[in-house]
Amino acid sequence: MGQEAKKSLKTRLALKSSLARETLAEFVATFVLIVLGCGCVAQAVLSRGVAGNVVTINIGFALAVTMAVYVAGGVSGGHVNPAISLAMCATGRMDWCKFPLYVCAQMLGATAGAAAIFGIYYDAFMSFADGNLAVSGPNATAHIFATYPAPFLSITNGFAEQVASTALLVISVFAIFDTRNKGAPHGLEPVAVGLLIFLLGCSLGMNSGCAMNPARDLGPRMFTAVAGWGLEVFSAGNNWWWVPVVAPMVGGIIGAYIYVLSIEIHHQSETEDTEQDGDTYGKYELTNSADIHLGSSETSCA
Amino acid sequence: MGQEAKKSLKTRLALKSSLARETLAEFVATFVLIVLGCGCVAQAVLSRGVAGNVVTINIGFALAVTMAVYVAGGVSGGHVNPAISLAMCATGRMDWCKFPLYVCAQMLGATAGAAAIFGIYYDAFMSFADGNLAVSGPNATAHIFATYPAPFLSITNGFAEQVASTALLVISVFAIFDTRNKGAPHGLEPVAVGLLIFLLGCSLGMNSGCAMNPARDLGPRMFTAVAGWGLEVFSAGNNWWWVPVVAPMVGGIIGAYIYVLSIEIHHQSETEDTEQDGDTYGKYELTNSADIHLGSSETSCA
Amino acid sequence: MGQEAKKSLKTRLALKSSLARETLAEFVATFVLIVLGCGCVAQAVLSRGVAGNVVTINIGFALAVTMAVYVAGGVSGGHVNPAISLAMCATGRMDWCKFPLYVCAQMLGATAGAAAIFGIYYDAFMSFADGNLAVSGPNATAHIFATYPAPFLSITNGFAEQVASTALLVISVFAIFDTRNKGAPHGLEPVAVGLLIFLLGCSLGMNSGCAMNPARDLGPRMFTAVAGWGLEVFSAGNNWWWVPVVAPMVGGIIGAYIYVLSIEIHHQSETEDTEQDGDTYGKYELTNSADIHLGSSETSCA
Amino acid sequence: MGQEAKKSLKTRLALKSSLARETLAEFVATFVLIVLGCGCVAQAVLSRGVAGNVVTINIGFALAVTMAVYVAGGVSGGHVNPAISLAMCATGRMDWCKFPLYVCAQMLGATAGAAAIFGIYYDAFMSFADGNLAVSGPNATAHIFATYPAPFLSITNGFAEQVASTALLVISVFAIFDTRNKGAPHGLEPVAVGLLIFLLGCSLGMNSGCAMNPARDLGPRMFTAVAGWGLEVFSAGNNWWWVPVVAPMVGGIIGAYIYVLSIEIHHQSETEDTEQDGDTYGKYELTNSADIHLGSSETSCA
């Protein structure tokens, strides 16, 4: 195939709509997140702790987010999380019209990722507890896919914790991408976000596994419901399932406004900044490009 | 809300005083530090080692510092530690008039963070040891919030260790931010500082948990005193409480002067440097901007 | 030896052919990968878990890849993996004529690395199980060098998993090096790839150790066959040996096309990009240099 | 003290000789390395594994190297290791006349660091085994400071391993600093070197703890000899002490030449490189500045 033919093929296949491109990227990235993230839980659970433990699970899920952001970060921002997308929209970083498509792509990607990890570890699932797919008890495997509350946790405390966790997530993500604050260097934001996820898993993970992401939780849970674990995945933990869906959305907005109101809004304007080092243009450009990579708010939905 | 209205709202809300802005940033960052840092200890202690251990605690507290520096680093320097602020003032990196405000913000943020983590894990605290809030013994939970000495440790050795730990912290922090030395790249200093904190926790943490930070220790300790643990939190360990308050301040100044006198003062001046690569301007600018992010000494207190 | 003489010696020793240079670099890098990577497994196995465990093995193999990419990254791309080289060729990043030489260098380097680690730990091998070199059982040491399937794993599931693992590896590697996507900063791609390998080891390592690399697996396996473990290294696990040779090649191509078709092909052309920030030239250059470091497709084979 | 007075004080205190400056920096950096590195071993040993383990020791020593390189990297190169200094001299990266001073500073810094960690953990040493300072047996503490061979290790195998380890260290260090290869970004070399040290500890640490550094091993060993452990620290392990002194020097030179002859010498000259992206000047400058930071070969000894 000549260069000419290749180019024409590329031109024909390339998505013209930036919204389609971003939706596809969110789907692939969320798929990668769930295959690799839930894979770490699967490895620890199915090997009964021999090939994994709390450290590999927490580091692993964190790095799965890192890789997901590398896969889609330059295209759609790599939110892979409806709560992040909502925080973006609520603070004007992304057009609201994109929100439903992002969420759909994230939900589909997460569900597909859950199916993939079930396939990759199919023999292991079948040999673990003689193929019995349990939601609770010593042979439980449902928590490989979705989060369940600890026995001591009330719905109220659990809801509050998921709000707080997601708020802290969004505060830190906004700081990492805020080039007028310290800001991670371009190309390393995915790693900084990974460190953050690891920290949240070590710090706030004991109540309910710290989902902080409706797609990451609901998508795989729906998969388990149909793949053999049954509807107990929804009723377990006093109907826990809706908490990691609703609370992160609330926490995302709260965190976004805490960061904007306590830090971002007080940054000196570019004109005032010039008294420091004179490179107004450079700073402005950086700020813009950060916006692009977080949420592509420049491209309209039309 | 139109762009116009938004802008005018932003103008009205934005803090005009850079000191107010910095104080607010220190508060938020220290809050984040304590919620996420003490959260890691809480998770390990309250799960009796199942969901955390010495590695997750040390990495977790280190990453909590990283995130705190991302949250405030570009505004106030992200000291989140009175000993660091003192070292900054003592070496002319920050105006002395800012010092009391920084310390107040750090103390308040740390106390608020301790309250938040108590709330987030309220059900877990209540189910752990039947809601008994103990300072010592197998069900002790006070060390989730503040540090306590190991049984073998004398006050003298403990004081000397906290001085040495904080001195090593400040030496390394100054090196990490010293752009005329090797220096971490702009935007990655928070990660390098996190690696340093992890190292100090693995290396000098056995005597008393290596607080190295009066706000991190005293703020949460005061919270525990009123939240139900009682005044034993001050009397425990032979009245240990004042050591992690006083010793880090001494160590901070000692470390700062060790670095300045053994390394920084001997850097060739910018004019001499030009014989190497000619970009005096670039270097000078970098040095300045490092000062800005460490301590904002340019903005006067008036 | 004067500067003059040195220079002339250098001129005489320097390889004129860029293909010879790249082949040599791949050999050295794959050698480093296997010495240090399999060394981590050796340390954990031979110390019966005292000096190593699942975390040190997974981090260690990941960092061995990082160092291997540092050793050869700027010369040959540092593929150290025929599946990566194949993915490069299949997507036009490398000339097909280089492929056989790269694979030979990788196979030879991996075999030599296995011999080196056997030498470095010779006394330890001899004292472990009285010098008996076993392929299976509690004293097995063959899995220090090559991967073997878990008892529950069928060939079908194992093959599918190796295809999926390698596809996910290549998707993420392409994203990490894609400067028109988020992309890791220049000089940090080796670290990002290391994080990825660690993640894959924590996530998809339970079935069969997640080789994802024909040279990494077959080279050391051949060494063990002649060094005393015997031909059981090929027959074990239902003749498992060919799976980590063939499946990664299939997965590498699949992953490459998934990334190209779902992400890369939809990047806006440089001309369109100019509407964002105007530095077409800079972007184009970056893209090119990324290609150079991944596969040096510019230099012809002639 | 006015700005004027401060400046004049600085001028009087600043070392005029670049060699004195570099020697002082090596001393401080090696001190930091040993306090923090051996501190990690002390914490794990003295807490009998409660506050540390093989992971914290390996990560800790690696990060201690990272911080040491941050402390001195921009002044003296931050070798903190006679074997590295030797490799630098042998390949023309540093003047031979500097070598003895560097080695003296490294030895003194390491010895002082050992004394400091003994002081910091004095109470812990006294309470551990009732203050008995043992070289071997279950209460051994001498291996906190220096390395001792595993029971199975012969002197021959141990020597060969230390040669191989140090050679692999130097190959990778040269690659990390080689800006014409992939090369770590400026300011992140200390972190990349830390990753390398961690890897070597996980991979080749089982025989004898992988010293790879005569100063790191001999300095603290001499301290233990006089501080109460006695001369058994030299006779133990079949007079092991000279192996980690001599073998790393041999390995350092071998590794340096392997890298130069297999990779560095084949880099295309700057003039040829211009066909790629035209920034000859930039590349040349980078190469130079890398030399500066590794070994300051520009400044003569006179």
C-alpha cells in the first residue's frame, strides 16, 4: 500500500466530528481503566492474596487511571469518570452538551472492560470456589468489579464519605492541571493523578473501596448482575449500589467549587503577573492548553 | 449567567491582598494534608492492618504532602508546616511579617482536617473497640492523629531526633527547589518532596513517627483532646506533646543554615556562570521564580 | 593518550551503519532487562520470600524495562521485545527489513542475560534445594527465567490472555509516545513504560506471569534447557512454551491497530491544529522526534 | 543585617576554589545518603520488621541516593560513590586530580553519617538486645551499617557479583545522563538513579546486600569497629570487608567501558545529527551541561 493510498484511507477513516472523536477516546480509556484496574483486584482476590494485596490493588488501580489518561488525555481530557466530567461542565471547562455523550461512553467502556477481565480470568473464576459466583462470604468475587460497604458502614456515613472523597479528588485534580498554580508539567499530569488515586485508596478506601466514579462502579456492577452474580449485587449492603453513583456527582461539584473559590479565583490576572517575569503570553498560552487537555471547552458541540 | 456577569462576580470575590490569598491557600493545603495523611493511618489502624500497613502509611503521608503542595504551591509555596515557614523566614526567603498568619492557617487547617477524617471514619471509630477512644493499649487510636514516642525513647533522644529529622528535611527541600543546584523540574517539586517525606518516614520514623511539623502534630492532637480522647493526649509519653512542636522549629533553622552555608552560598554568581552556557537571564529568572514558589518573598506584607 | 589520538580511535571504533548500531543497542538493552528483571524473581524465589515478594518482582521487572529503554531508547527505540518491534513495523514506524535483526539481538541478549543471572546467583542456586534444578514442585526454580501457566489455566484462555495483555501493552505504549495525544515528556517515557509494566504485572499476571515478550520468555527458557533444567521446560504446562512466543505477536499487532484506528488516526492534522496555538513547526518536530525514538523509521536499511 | 552587609558576608564565606566547593558538597551528600539510607535498615532491624521490611529498605536506600544527588548534583555531580568517581575519571568525564579528594570526602561523609544514625537511634540500640552490639546471630545489628555476605556465598561469587552489580549500575547511570541517548530530563536524573538503585536492591541484593559503593560500605564499617561492635566487623564472612571496597572499583570501570564502547561511541556526531532537526547548538549544549552535572570536567584542578 503506497503512501498515497494510506493517506487517503486515513482521511476516509478519520472522524470529522471532534465530539465523536472524544466520545470514542473516552470509551477506549474507560475500557483500559476497568480491565487493568479491576484486573488488579481480580488477581489479589482470585489468588487469595498470593499474587496481590492491598498495595498492589491500590497502586494498580492508580496506574490504571494513569494509563487511561495517557490513552485519551490529549483527545477528550481522559476524564473516564462522570463526576470529573460534571465538575468540568459545572465550572465552565466543558460544554454541557458534551456531558451525556461522555457519560454514555464511560458507562459502556466500563461495562465492556468488566466483561473483558471476566474473560481474561475465566479459568481462574471457574476454578475459584468451583465456579460459584458469590456476592458475599469468604468466596465472594463480586467486589472484584464493584464496591461494597464495610459491615460497620451506615448509608449516611458512606454517602458523606463518597462526597468528601470525590471532592478531595477534584480539588487535587484541578490543582494538578492548574498551570497558574504549581501544576504538574505537561505530559506528567497522568502520573500525578495516579499518585492521587493511590493516596485516596490508601487513605479513604476502608469504608467502601472509594469508588469516586459512577461509571467505574455501576458499569461493572451491571455486568456482574447479568454474568451470573444476580441481582444481589444491587441489594447487597442495604442497596448500596446507588451511593457510589450519586454521591460522587455531588462531591465532584463541591470539590470543583471549593478549588475555584479558595484558590483559582484569586490568581492574579495575567496583566498583573507581568510584574513578576514578563512572559504574559507564555502563561496565557499554558493556561489555555491546560483547559484544552482537561476538557476541550473550545470545540463547540455543533 | 453570561461571561460578563461571571467576570464581575469573579472580580468581586477575588482576594485583593496577596497575604489573604496565601493564608487561605495554606489553610486549604494543610487541611488536605491532614485529611489524606491521617486518613492513611486511620485506615491501617482501624482495619487492624488488613487495609493498610507501614508501607501504605508512609507512602500515603508522603503523597498527602505532594497533593498539599500542588494545592497551594503556586500561591503560598505550600509550606503546610511552620518549621518550613520558619526556615524560609530565617534565610530571607519570606517576610517575617507573614510568619504568624501562615502558622495560624496551618494550625487551623490541620485541626479542621483531623475533624474531617474523624467524620469520614465515624462509623469505623464507633465500631472499633466499641466506640472507646483510647490513647494507649491495643485499641489505641490517638496515634492516628498525633505522634507518640516509642516506649524506649527518652525525651532527650526524641528531641535530638526531631531536630535532626527536620534539619534533613529542610536541607533536602532547599536542594530540591535550588535551581542553581540540580533542582527538580518546575511542577515536579511536589513529587520530589513526597519522595523525601516517604524516605524520612521509612528511615527516621521508628522513634516517634517523625512528625517534623508542629501544625501536623499539635492541631490534630488538640482536636483529639476535645473530641473524646481527653487530656491524656498531652500527658502521654512523659508529656511528649511539646517535642514535635519545639524541636522541628529548631531543626528547621539548623537545616536551613547547613544548606545555605555548605552549598548555596558557594554557587558561582550569575555573572561567572555565563562562561558556561551564556543564558544568565534564563538562570536568573529561574532562581527568582523558585523563590516565588517557595516563599513569595517579593510581595511585601503591607 | 592525547585528544587527537582518542578522537581517531573513536572514529575507527564507531559503527558506521545505523543498523549495526541499533542491533548492538537492542542486544545490550535486552541483556540488562533480563539480568535485572529475572534477578528480581531469583531473589524472591531463592530467598523463599525473605528478600523479595510479589511487589518487588513486579516493580523490579518494570524498572528493568525502564532501565533497558534508557540504555537503548535513543539509539534503537529500546523495544527489547519482538512484539513491540512487530507493532512498530506493522504501523509503519519501522522498516520491515530491520525486524529480523532486532529480533535476533533481542533473543541473544535475553539468553545472555539469563546466563549472567545464573552466574551471579550460582552459589545461591547450588545451596537452594542442594543444587537440584527443578521445573516444578516446591523447589522449582525454572520460573525464575521463563513463565509457566497456573494449574487452572487452559491453553485457550492462556493464549487469549497473552493476546489481550500484549494488546493493552501496545495501546498504552503508543499513547505514552504519542506527542499529539497527552504523551509522556521526552526522557520520561521509560519511566511511564515502567509504570505500565508494573500495572500489567499486578493486573494480568496471575494466569501465567504475563510475559508479553517472546524474547524475554524463549531466550531464558532455552538457556534453562541447556543449563540443567532439561527439556521439561518446554513440555511443562501442556507444552506452554509456544504461547508466550506466538500470542504476544498477535496481540502486538491487534493493540497497535486498536490505538491507531481509535485514537491516532483521528488526531487533527498539523494545519488544523494551528488554530489552537500556532506552533505547527514545534508540534511537527515533536511528532517526528517521537517516531525517531520509538523506531527510527527514518534511517533506511540500505 | 542589611542587604549590603549580607552580601559582603556571603562573599567572604563563599569558597573561591571550585574543588573545595565540590569536596564539601560530596561530604554533605554522602552524609545525607548514609543517615537516611542506613536509617531505613536500622528502622527495619531495630523494630524487628514491624516498622520496616525488605521493601522499605530497598526503596529507602534508593531514595537516599536520590536526595543525595539533589543535594550535591549541581555542584559536584553527586557521585557519593568512589566507584562512580572512578568511572568518571576513567572515561574522561572528570580530572584524575580530583579523584582523591572526592574519595576522602565520600569516606568522611559516610563515616559521619553512620555516627549520626547511631545517635538518632541511640535509645533504640540500647533497648534492642539489652544494648549488646552484635555482628551476627538473631540480635545482629552490624548489618545496619555495612554489608555482610549470605552464608552460602563464596568470596569468588561475591566478588564477581559486586563487579557485575556495579557495572550494571554504571551502564544505567551513564545512559540516564546521556542526553544524546534517551536521557532523563534535567532535574529528574536523581529520581531515575533512585529507581535504578531500588531495582538493583530488589534484583541483585540477596548475595550480600549489593553495596556497589566502597565509601557506603567501608566508612560505616569503620565506625562500627570503634563504636562497640569490634573488629569482628572486618573478620566476619571470611574477611568479607574488602570485597565491597575493591570489586565495585573494578565493576565501575568495566561498566563505564561497556557503555562507552557499545552505545556512546556510536552516537552520530553533532554535525550528522543536524539532518534530523537542525538544533546542533542545543544538543551540544545539552551534552556539555550533562558532563558538568556528572563530573564538572571543565573546571581544572589547579
